[in-house]
Amino acid sequence: MTRFDEVYSRPDPRSYFVALGPLGYQTPHHAQGVFRRLLPLAGASEDRKHLTDRGSDAVVLDICCSYGINAALLNHHVTWEELHERYTSLPVARMTTEELIESDRRYYAARRREDAVGVVGLDIAAPAIAYARAVGLLATGFAENLEAGAPSPALCRATRGVRLITVTGGASFLSTRTFEPLLEGRLAPPWVAAFVLRTGSYRAIADGLNRFGLTTQEYTCRTYPQRRFTDADEQRGAIAAAYAAGNDPRGKETDGYFHTALHLTRPTAHATAHPLHALLQDE
């Protein structure tokens, strides 16, 4: 699978959109409506005093958040297409990073939704986190790798009250090591909504979350195109991997796109009483 690590090491998201836009990357677009629908439900039946951290009003933790794109789409009157057009436009291309940060602060402030929520960002890419914090997309952000070490006390404090954990990219590189420390000791564990490539398995993470009284279900009514393949070799590898993971690639990976499936983790009682297809029936 082609790696795009270099686009996350830049001081602003222009390279991200320039690199991924021509490939039709679109997962944040699909996630925008799904996350908005799930957020009011996550923790809705729990005691609110257990959902609010002492001094923290963060509601969402976005793992592998990069430049805060999911937070931008969740909390602002913008679309993925509008963001792509903005960051690949000639006027923005001519700006310095400092000028773009100032411009973005005004851009997002003017489009802030009334129902905006606090978002904590987590990513190993420090420049991306720094940008997202500088323009106000994240309430706070952390450049930490929980696959390699324990979360900092500050990260633990900032995420104690989150109700929804989101993942739109990077699930293939994660394990329970990232999730478990953030759920330990929680009286009301958050929901986890993850868009996962069909070329791999989410089973190990789901099994790890299960010990917190959470059930993971895959939304089987549809899949979500992620991006076009960079070349024929990548497509052949994806088709083989999809078969190996027990997924039929016909009409999906065979048609030239990576596809993701939505996996939703929530308390078992809620999962039993409210089928996933009913929560997302208009998707």
C-alpha cells in the first residue's frame, strides 16, 4: 500500500490535499454525516456526571487526526469538497504558513456551527497537530504514539470525558495498545466509530474493547470508497488482501478504489436494543 507519510510532516495541510485530492480521497466526507448522527447518541443514556471530566468539556477524541480535518467537518459549515478547493487554490498556495494560519482562523470562526463540540486530536505527526491547534480546530492535541508507549497524564486527563472516539485513517496501524489505556477506569466508556479498510481485520481491536463491556458491530448495508489506487500493483495487492480478510472485492476493489467498512463499538445493552442498521438507515 502506497505510503503518504511525508504529507503529514508539513506545517500545514496544503500538501495533504494536493497529494490525496487527485486520488479521489473521500473518507472524511463519508464520516462527516455518520459522526454527526452518532454523536448525540453516544453516552445519551449514561449518567452525565460520569461523562464529564473534571475541568474538561471535550466530547470527541479523533485518533490519527492529522490536520484536524474531521474536526473541521464536524464543527463547521464546510464540506470536504470546499476544503479541497480552498487548500489547492492559487491564492492559498501563495501564502506563507503563518499567513494561512491567520486566514484559517478567520475562515473557520466564520463557519462555526452552533452545536460544535470540543475535539481532542491524537496523532504521531507533531506538525499536523500543531497546525490544527493553531487554527482552533482542536480543543487540544497530542503528538503521541500509544502503540509505542503509555499516554501522557495530560492526554489521559483531556480524554476522560469523551463520549465518541473516531478513526477515519490509520486503523490498519493501530492495536488495542492505543485504545485500552484511554478506557481504563472509565465508568462510562466512550463509543468508538472507525472506518476500516476491507483489506485487513478489525477483530483484534474489537476483542480488546469487548473486555470493557463494549460490543463492536460492522455496518453491512454499504461500504465507503476511500481513494483510487495509485497503480495496478497496489490494486492487485488490495484485491488479494480483501479476499484474505474474507471480503468480496468484486464491484469494490476490482473497480479501482480502496473501500472501508464502518465499525461501531458501544455498550452491549445499547447494541442489542438498537441495531446498527437502524441508527444509520438513511446512509
